[in-house]
Amino acid sequence: MDMTLREIHDAFGISRRAIQGYEKAGLVRNTGKNERGHLLYDEEEQMRIKKIRLFQQMGFSICEIKNMIDAPDNVLKPIMKQQLIKMKKEQVNIKILIDKMNDLIKEL
């Protein structure tokens, strides 16, 4: 079922501005307009929008996503593995900072 920007925002929690940014970057495109002139996105573009948002949440930039979004699995897998390593390092660093914060709070 085709959805408008507002419907995608309401359903997936992705801002209209973010979706417009994806369009501007050439990552997605609308698939038509409804009777009121609102842009529509078909199910394929909706899934693409969700995938882009997930990649962003994983720490990838729009530029990186442009290079990965249509990449075959054999190209995507090592990129994802490298990002996982990076995320795990960040997780360790955050844990250290949380421990330091807890120590400082105890001293107050």
C-alpha cells in the first residue's frame, strides 16, 4: 500500500525531513502523488526508507549508505562486520565512561 510522508512518519517514526533528505541524496524516490498532491511511496521505497534509517542508527553516514544500499551481500557483509567492530569498541568506551560517572556521583 502506498503511503504519504506523514503516514511513513507515523508508522515508522522517521521524520518527514529525514525522508526528504534521503530523496535529496538520491537514496529514495517517491512513486507518485495522491489526489491531494501529497507524495506517495510504494512498499519497496518504504522498505528502503526503513533500511536507510537502520543503517543510520548503526552509525553509517548518508554518503556511506549511498555506497552500500544496493551493494550485493558479499560487499555489504565486510562493511557490516567492520562497523560492528567499531560499535563494540564504542560500547566498551561508553561502559568505561558510565563507570567513571558512577564513581563521581558516589563522591558527591
